[in-house]
Amino acid sequence: MTTTMRAARPWVRREMLSKVPEITLWFWIIKILCTTVGESFADWINMSLGVGLESTALIFTAVFAGVLGWQLLLRRYVPFVYWLTVVVVSVTGTLYTDILTDSLGVPLAVSTAVFAGLLAVVFGVWWFSQRTLSIHSITTTPRELFYWLAILVTFALGTAAGDWILELTGWGPGVSVLLPAGLIVAVVVGWRMGGNAVLAFWLAYILTRPLGANLGDWFGLPSDQQGLGLGVALTSVIFLVAILATVIYLTLTRADVIETRPLAAPTTKKSERRVLGFYALVTLLTIGLLAWASAQPHTAAPASEGEGPATSVTLPPGTSATAKFPAAPVAEFRTITADTLSMIQAGKQKAAAARITDLEKAWDDAQSTLQPLDDTGWTYIDGQIDTALTAVRADAPDTIDEKTALSALLATLE
């Protein structure tokens, strides 16, 4: 091939170097860490910092475009840039699903189907264009673009499917980790039985998204919601530090660029058909499990430890429940309540559930100060807060109930 012909085909110069790491245990460890950050970091910026879902999505779309451009300019695999791109695409894909669910009100079942169909289209075009879906073939820019597009959609799909399963089953974050973990084990078993390696990779890649997201929820949610109570900010920091430490290790040791031959059975057409049957059986069993869990009675998680029916108290006519309380904490309660109500009115259910947790924490922290000042006023407001928490955190929230409870609480805090 002449120099002129090479100049006419700019992609040829990139065909000798792989732009992705080998699929080792390190790959899956850091991938799960990245998916956990995708859940917790997005929630932290969107909810805790009050940036808002749409603004956060726009910010991360721009960041993703910049980081992806950096990755595409490289001539070889660089751990820091590659995994930075994965972290950013994890957050971005999560935000796209959240926009459909919280802002546009698209049911999770529909968004799951939409992203599954979109992923099928991406894989179809990728295959007909390049005749391979193997990540070991990511040696040209077109293939790399297909690769990152597929990853973006898998993150969005994994988020939607994971949230949909939680909605169906009512499982807590600790229990919910077990399903994707079990399915990943089934994929590994199928691969070692001689299943198609490319299919096994992409199935596992999709399943690590709900696994990582559930881990993030487990670490970040308060104990009354069956979490460890670390909060989304601390959870994000913990996993970002873990990712950074792992990337530094891989950069120094290059442990993820040494190809390790898998301990899998030889792949044949017969073994692939056998494993497809195995995957079909696992799918049927999973559907059966989800159908059974969905049929079980679901109860909303208690809003706070020891929370139960509110104590019934009556205020004297013309009495303000906040009259004896300092202005500063009351103003904070009012701001959080107003924010939560605005999010409900905008259809941002997930954001509202996170924001009202701030109210719960602020109210609990202030109890020792406020209750001695006016036990009746404190008990009255406490009952209204319990009602609002229950409405917003219900398994199937009723918008009217949420607005009614939050409006009543806001009026009391005025």
C-alpha cells in the first residue's frame, strides 16, 4: 500500500493499537466501581447541590464530549483517560434515564424497552458496518465510536432496568444487589461452558450497571431505607478514590494489558446453542422470580427510625406551630419543603425523594433544641413531616397526596 493510499484513508494509521484494556478481573472490578460512582455522583450533583436534573445532564453531556474527544485522540490505551471516560459516560447515561423517568414521566418499563431497542440498533449497525462486536477489535476510530455509543446506551439501559426491577419487587438496596450478581455468575458459567465470548461480555457489561447502582444506593441511603447511611457525597468520594488507586496501580503495573487466556471451554456452534438454551432457562427463572416478587405485598420503607403514626395534637385557634421556635431552622425546613414540592410539580420524583431526606435529617437534628421549647408545636409539625415523608417515599407515589401533604406542611411553616 502506497503512502498516498494511506493518506487517503486516515483510519488505517490507527489499526495497530488497541484502545481498550484486556478483559481481566481488574477490568470488572473497576467497571463496577465506575457504575457505583455513576449513580451516587449524579445524585449528589443533581440533588444535594441543587443543580437540577436537566442542568446536570447538559453539564455532563458537554464533559462527556470533551473527555471522549481526548480518548479518541490517543493512539493507544491509557488507563487514566479510558476509565475517566467510563466514569463520565456512567454518570451521563444515568442522567438520561433519570430525565425520562423524573422529568418526562416515562414509565421505567417503557424506558427499559426503548433503551433495549436502541442498543439492538447500535449493535446491528455496528455489526453490518464492521462485521464484529468484539472489543478486541477496537483498533480504528469508527469501531471506537460504536464502542462508546454502545457503552452509553448500556449504562442507560442498566439504570432503567435496575430501577424497574426495584419498582416491581420493592426490594431494598442490599437485597437487590443479589439479582444482578447472580445473573453475572450465570453469564460467567455460560461463557465457561463454551458460550459466545462477545455475547457474554456485553451481557455482563449491562448487568454490572444495576449491580454498581444498587451498591451505591446501599452505601448512600440512610439506615431507615436499608442503606449504610454514608450519604451520596461520601459514597462518591470513597469509590472515586478506589477508582483512582486502581488506575494508578494499572498504570504502573500494566496488569490490564497482559492478555490472560480465559479458562473457558472451546467454543463451537453446538456449545453456543447449548449455552443459549442455558441463558433462556435463566431468563425464564428470572422472570418467574420477578413475577413472584411483584405479587408480594409491598410496604413503603419507613421514613425515619421508629417512625409510625403521628401523634394527634390540636393547636389552639390562631396559634402558630412555629411561634416559639427560632427563625433560622424554620426557614431551613420551609426551603427544603418548598424545593420538594417544586420537584413534585415538575415530575422529578426521584429528586424529591432525595430532597425530603434533607428535611428528615434537619428535623431530627433539631429535635433536642426545638421540642423543649414547645412540645405541642413540635409534635404537630412532626406529624405533618411524617405524612409528607410517607407520601413522597411511597412505592407508588400519588402526586395529589404528595402535593397535599407538602402544601399543608409548607403552610404550617409559614
